[in-house]
Amino acid sequence: MKRVLAISLSLCLASLGCNKPIAEQVPDSIHRYVDDNLIDAELSRNAKLAVTLSRTRELSVWDNTSKALLHQWQAEDFDKPIYQVSLSANNKYLAVTGKHQVSIFDLNSGRLELSWLAQGFDTDASISSLYLNQSGKRILLGMSEGSVITIDLESNQLSMFQLHDGPVSHVEFISYDERILSAAHDGHALIWASSNGQVIGDFSLPQRISSISFDEADRRLFIADAIDNHLIADSHSAESVGQLAFLERYRYFRQALFTDRGKTLITASSKQKIMVWDISSGKEKKHWNISAFTAGTTVLDMVVSPSGQLITLSSDGALETWRLKSAEY
């Protein structure tokens, strides 16, 4: 049963396919920000900034052009360990969360703006996913018991919706913040109204969702689960628009990114491999590996820059740039 809660919020300050893929390639550039494994990391939408959260809980913000350190906080700057990071699209704010605490930093000054404790419908629920919108004034929190919390910092309004039956692994605002895309371990990816929680689209797979990408301009949605199931669909009609062709029984996708006006999909595996897919044929166009400095290296985030380069940030803290053909972005 769907549960909805709206209250006033007072925030306290403080494939392989049939054809052989193109040969592997090397990065145009590589720079390792930290000599440590990362818990979480994020690239800004315009690829100008990188945020790294290391295993020692050192939180850093970097300029990807100059490679300069802009801000840094140590583990002792937080009351509890932090696990997740999210940048606003305007690059002005950074949100971080622990299991229950949310903190917002102003990236102009580096000061802590707000901090509070989040609570789901279940008082024992913890934060499982995080998203900061374009302006940095609206926040989404996915919770371990299946609820999603929306927070408007300007109106001090909090709303809570329980639409999933398992930990929410992904949340994001779409359609100018009027809709929300959420995915969870219950195998469902939902598009729903941010105002009242009304479900507009429900896309499901048998197992927990492991990867998701949404191309709002071209209405395309990609989801993959923890085994080998995936779906590429028109987000409005829910009709399938493609299927990836690969021979392996299990193909795990950790990250995914639509490019080329929804005609191309770039995916990252649970290990080091990057794959580029043609949506119309489902065939893999090429693949390569990111640089690995330790065992178990994987891609934590990737974006396509305005100039058309693919930018990847690994769990080793390595920022790499890759040349894409013009038809792939």
C-alpha cells in the first residue's frame, strides 16, 4: 500500500555481439586524485568537478581541468561516518549522507550550510541513495525500507512516499523536478509525480536493479538487474526500443549512460570494462578497460563532457578521459 506523509520541516543549521568489437583503446589522459580506494565518487554534470570519498572518510572536491583541490574535509569533521555524495547540477552545493544524517555544503565558501537526521516510515530505516537537484535546493533520499523522502529547502517542506518494497538504490528528479525516477532492490524502476506520489510508469525486472540510465530528451530508459536481465524502453509508451546482444549468461552492469540522442548506450561492468552499444542493432560497437591500480577496480561515475569526451572516475580515484566519435555523444 502506498503511504504518503507531508509535513513542515525545520532544518537545523550546522557482447559481445556477432561482430568482433573494435580493438581496445587507451585514455587520452589519466590523473589519480587519491592513493586510496573510494567508497563513493561523483562527477559534475558538466564534467568540471569531481568529488571523492575515500576509505578513510576523507571527502574532497577537485577541479578536473587544473586538478586542483578545492575543498577537503576529514573524518573527524563529521559526527558519523559518511557513505554517499551528490553534487547539484549548478556546482554550487554538495550533499553527503551517513546512515541517517544529511549534510549540505556551500561550495563557494566550503561551509556547512545545513545538517539534520532523516527518518523513514520505519524508524530503523537508513539512507540508501541520495540526489541533489539543479539548484541544490531540493533533495531526494532513498531509504532502506523502500520509502523516498523529498525535501524542499526553500519552503521547508518534507514529503515522504513509500512506493518500493526494498532498499531504494537510485533516485533522481526529472521533468523540471515535477517527476521522480526511483529504482530499488524490489526490481522496479518507477516514474512518479513528485507532488503526490502518483505512479506514471512502472518498469520491472526479476532481480534488484543494478544499473539505470534515463535520457529525458529522447524518452529512453535503461535498467539492468543483478543477473543478466535488462530493459531498454520508451519511458512514455513503455514499449521496448532495443535489446543488447551478448553471449555471456551473466552480464552485470554497474553504470550506464545514454549518448548520441539516445542512439548509443555506454555501460560499465562490475570490473574494469567500458562498453559502447548501438541501440538499434543491440550490438557492441567497442569496449576497453579503465586503468586499474588495485584489485577490484570499477567505474563509480561517468559523464560525457560538452566537448564530447567520455570522463570516467574509478574506485581507485583515477580520472580518465576517452575520445568518442561524434556519432557517439
